[in-house]
Amino acid sequence: MNRAAAKHLIERYFRQLTDGCGNGACTNEFCASCCDFRPLDNNAAAAKALELFKINAKLCNPNPSKKDSDSSANENSLLDSKMSDRENFSDVHHLTENTVCTLLSSCEEEGDYSALVRVIGRVFSNAESLMKSFRKDEHNATENLDSTDVDKQSEETSEAMGASSAAAGEGASNMSDPCEVTVDICAVRRVYDRLLTIDQVEAALVNAIIYLTPNMELDLEYLDVYDTNPDYLNIFIIVMENSNLHSPEYLEVALPQFCKAMSKLPVAALARLSRVWSKYDLPHIRRMMETFQQLITFTVVSNEYDGENLVNDDETVVAATQCLKVVFYASIQAGDVNVEHNDDDEDDSESDELTLHEMLGEEQLYKKGPRVDPLEKELGVRPLDSIKPLIPFEDFINESLNEVVEMDKDFTFFKVNAETKFSFQTCPFILNVVTKNQGLYYDNRIRMYSERRLTALYSMVQGQQPNPYLKLKVRRDHIIDDALVRLEMISMENPSDLKKQLFVEFEGEQGVDEGGVSKEFFQLVLEEIFNPDIGMFTYDDETKLFWFNSSSLENEAQYTLVGLVLGLAIYNNCILDVHFPMVVYRKLLGKKGTYLDLSDSHPALFQSLKELLEYTGNVETDMMLTFQISHTDLFGSPVLHDLKEDGEQIPVTKENRQEFVDLYTDYILNTSVERQFKAFKKGFQMVTKESPLKYLFRPEEVEMLICGSRKLDFEALEKTTDYDGGYSKDSQIIKDFWETIHSFGEEQKRLFLQFTTGTDRAPVGGLGKLKMIIAKNGSDTDRLPTSHTCFNALLLPEYSSKEKLKERLLKAITYAKGFGML
């Protein structure tokens, strides 16, 4: 059945429910003429009409006498009611700014706002009326007052039906520009500024939205009204301009229902809405963001959630989160965005081979996470493309929600029940890095258990001894060679073994790897690889960061090993003492380095290029630059490179200086280190490719996963520290110790953390997540404190005084280097 026929039938059901068929002896229980029928208001009748249409309920034939008498009555009363309609504005069926001003003036003169309240309630509770309101092409307020709608019965029917069948061509204009809408947004804002000062109007707006939204939800879910008339989006634009939506009057019922209706919009409509909002200035986008955030927080704190009553099942929280996503992408589009400079070497191809997981019917649990969010795909922009959003990413995180979301259940919905259950991991912007890390933890652990099961199955079939772990046996004095050979063999023979839990054994040493030995392995490997004498990386004394050495003589396998180590650290939940600029993590997630990335990776070069771009004099004669650049190799010798063919002959001018900067940047961050970085990325992806890492985390969050957080809360560390060897939190030496630590400056605290744990960063979630042990190491002595960094253990002698404790501790953390303490 086509839409026109469906509309006609639904309208007949509606008239049957409201007016009846005119037959006094009617026995149809769904007809108002039936003696047993309970009267319905227009909104209830509209909803019931849709239900009757779906079940193909009985439809009465209208009684001619009833129809004729009604028509005659309408004609006789038309002239009588004309003057009355003009006085109470009952013939105003949509609003313009001038109409509202006229109404306000009339009401202010009479000191009675009842007429204004009736008009506002009537228009804002009806989708078609609201959709037609505040059009850009309407400026004459009298056109509503001077016209009389002869076919009032038909119009009232359309109003109650919620504009379910608006004319197809009505809003098709202005669709060539996705940011163009027919509603005059500035006029809407001016109207709200006047209306929201009147209490009676505020109440009418609340009630109107409550009546409006259920019909909108039905329209969008069953009648595809946006596809029929794109101007349906005007309703959401107009309602969201109400600056009081965050107030308690709306939070209880009106705003939750509005969010549910908005979440029913098709992806194309949500994308268009996001583009429209991206043209707003900061205060308006922030207000909308705070409105949805407030609804989420209000709902979460007003309810109790547990394993049986999940926040994922709360329709209000889910709908508000989906609406917040529209604002999130609007903020990205409104800020600085770079949708270009993407790596083209992404290998996302799926294998045609049937895996054991598929044979066991478990492919859902081990499939890759959603590759692209539908809204992200429609907009053609990703969070990764954002250089600086209009609203900081952190402002979209809702801490109240993060406290109640059950990540084990949410992870299951994310992986298995994505079609039927909502997962907040599909809206990762609302989750903090700690919560997302829990989701990643479950993903990693399930993959580890999976590999154990598969190993057991294979071993039973093949009659071999099962090997459920990724075992690395290395010699301390040949740690790089041993690790490289072993990992290279595994990556070639059976890459899936990299998904097993890491188990490291040092040759000739006893000990069980419960995390500490693996941590020490990572520390030793990184210490050797990042040794400047090897020449794999260059070190900048100013930034204290490492960068790939474009002149390195090491083969790709060494860089692959570094990437593997970083991937294994994430996979095994281990913090590394690695110091890379942010561009490395952006490149790992699929972006190329750009000019702005030089600010932290090569600050001196960035400053020089910035001055070139801003120079107001004669660039060619004053700078005397060409498209040939020079840099030093591994041995300090100058190396020339042409950014363009015959670059030495091409001068840099005011006209081509931007091209020079772009080519220079591309060479330094991409081309010159392409061989090294490809190998590095290959190793990283061997471990992380099938995890939701790329989908859930932004580059700065990936850095935090690998290196930990820069924020240090030693109060939290004190609360979680354990004691051994006779010490307790009440021991005098322990009290002196914490007083001493808290008195340290920021740099001294970082030195202490480096000395004790092997890194100067806190794990994801802060120092409260770090399990540190302080053990007694003898009585008073002149010996320095020592540490086992692999176990986060500090061995502290019981010094005789607080002053001696401080002096010995400072000397230990200041002069300790590498892993020579113990």
C-alpha cells in the first residue's frame, strides 16, 4: 500500500474514533457512534488510529445524514464564528515572529495571556503546525489573521494526527545545502526570549511537548515522515532552541519523551541536524550539550541500578546519550578538523577461511568491534579527524553514568547483542578512559581465554602438550636478540599466540611470572632499544621525547619488536616508560603527521616554519629558501633532500610557502621514517588489530593506556599502599615517610615514582590503582632505600629520624639510574 492510501485509511479510523459513523445503532467497538464506546481525546485517538490500521480493524461506512447535517451546521456557523475567531486567535495554526508579537501586544493590553497560552499550546502540541512555523519566507503577521480556513474539520484531523502525512514537496527546498533549513533560527530565539519570561507560557510549552512527542515518535517509527518531508526536522530545531529545557519542569517527562522521539530520526536526518548545529556559536552548542548531560545525570541519580536493573535498559538515558552524540559530532565539525591525511595502508580485509570460532558457533564473541559508527559514516568525519573540537572532549564524559554502567554486561551487548541491546561503547565519547579500559580488559581477557581453549582443543587432537601461554625465555645479556627471534618466529608461524597471556622467564633464574617478571622484561627491552647508542631513535633534550631515526642502520624487525612490545603492554595491562610525541599515537590510529603535530615532536622546526608562514616581508629575497632541505644523518653528516623535483632551483615565495611547509612536514613526520614506522605499526597491530582499541580510544587515551597518566595523586597512593616485614600504617617511620613524600615538589615525586615503579606516570585510573608495597629492610643504617620496580616494592630501612629518612630517600631517587638498584 502506498503512503497516500495508508494516510487516507488512518484518517478514516481517526474520524471514526472521534466523530463516529453517524449510525445510532452501530455495534463497532472502535466507533464513536457505538453506545459502548469510551470517548478519546484527539491525541489518544491518533495513536489508536495507527493501531487499528496495523491490525486492519473494522471500518464503518459514514452515515450520509450525519455527514450532511454536520456540513450544514458548519456552513451556518462559519460566518457567526468569524469575528469570534479573530478575537481569540483560534484561526492561527502556525506561528511567525510577527504573529507572536501581535499576540503579546494584545494580551499585554488586556492583562490576560490566556489567548497566547492557547495558541502556543495548540501550535507546539501539533507537529504540522510547528513544522510550518517561523519560516524564513514568512514575515507578514497578518496573513494568519486575515485568512479563514474553510475546511476546519480536515485541518483539525491533520493536527491531531501529528503531521503524519505532510505533503512530499513541501520541504524539499533548500536541501541542496545540508546545513540549510527553512526555519528562521534567529526569529525563534527572539521569540523564546520574550515567551520564557511568562510563567503561563512556560507551563503551556511543557504540556505541549508532552502531547507532541508521542505522536512524533509514532510518525518517525511507522510512517517515515522525514523521508516524506525533510522539513520535519524544523520541529527538533525549534524545540531545542528553548533555553529552559534543562529545568526541572522539562526533565521529568517532556525532555525524556522528546529525546526518545529524536532518537527515532533516521541517520540522514541526525547527520543533517548535526551539520546545522555545527554552524551555531559556542554558547548555543554548549547549552544543548549541557541539556542532554543534565537529563542523563538527573535520570541516573534518581534511579538505582544493579545487575538486574541495568542503566542500558533505561530508555531515557539511552535516548539522551544518542541525542548527545549528535551534539558531539556538531562540536567536532565546528572546531578544527582535518579529514584528509589518512594512511592508505590500512588492511581491513576479512579472511575467507573458516575459523575454529566460527565452527564452534562463537564468531559473534570474537568478531571485531563496529568499524564505523553510522552517524560518523554519514557525516564523513571521525573523532580522530578532530584537531581541536569546539567543546573539549572531556566535557562530554558523564561521570555519574560511568559510576553505574556495568562494563562486563555492556561489553557483551557491544560484542554479541548489538542489534537488540544498547551498549555505551557505541558512544565512547561519554565514557572516561578508566571505564573504556575495563571494556578493553574484558576484550583482552576473553581473547586470552579463547586462545587457551583453542590450544587445549588442538593439543587433544594432535596429542601434544598444551601451551596456553605466550612463553618467552630470554637471557638478560641478550634480551633483545632472544625476544626478537622468539617473537618473530611466533608472528610467522602462529600469530594468534600473541593473543595469549604473556609469561616471561629469565634463563638461569627461578621465579613465577605473576606480572612482575613481565614488567621487568618490558623495562629492560625498552631501556636497551631506546639507548641513544643503538641509534634506532633520536632523543630531544628540550622535549625529552624520542623520535624515529630516519638514518638508522637497524632492520625493520627491531622496530617491529618495539611495536609488539607496546601492543603486548596494552594487551597485558602493563604501564611502560615510553616517551613519544602525540603524533606517534595519531599515526598508529591511522592519521598522517601534519604541520601542527610538529609543535610537540619538533618544536624548534615548528617555530621556524610558523615564522615563515607569518612573515610579512619579502619571503624570497629575505629568507633565501628553496625546496631543497638539509638534515643530519646518524653520524652527524648533512643530508640534502629535494621536496620537489629540482627543488634546489625552486625558491620559496609568499605564494608557495604553504606548500613548502606541507611538504617539509610530510617529509619529516611521514616520508623520511616510513620504513621504520611501518614496521613499528605492523608489530603494534599484530596484537591490537582485532581489539576495539581504535574504535574506543583517542590518541591521547592510547598514550595513557601505554604510558599511564601524568596526574599524580599521592594521597590516593597512601590509602592503597600495603606494608610488610613488620611495618604498618601506624609505624612512626611510615608516618614520617608519607609526610616527607607529600612535602616533595612535583619533580621529586616523579623521581620517587620512577625509582619505585620504573615509570613516572600513574596507571589508568590514577595512583589509587597502583599496588605499592613498603617493606622493612633492617634497622637504622646508612644504606640507601632500594626497590623492586617489577613488584612496585620499596625496601625501606627503619631510620632513626625523619631528617635522615628524607636525606637518604632523596639521594636514592636522585642518583638512581636504570635498573641497577636491585
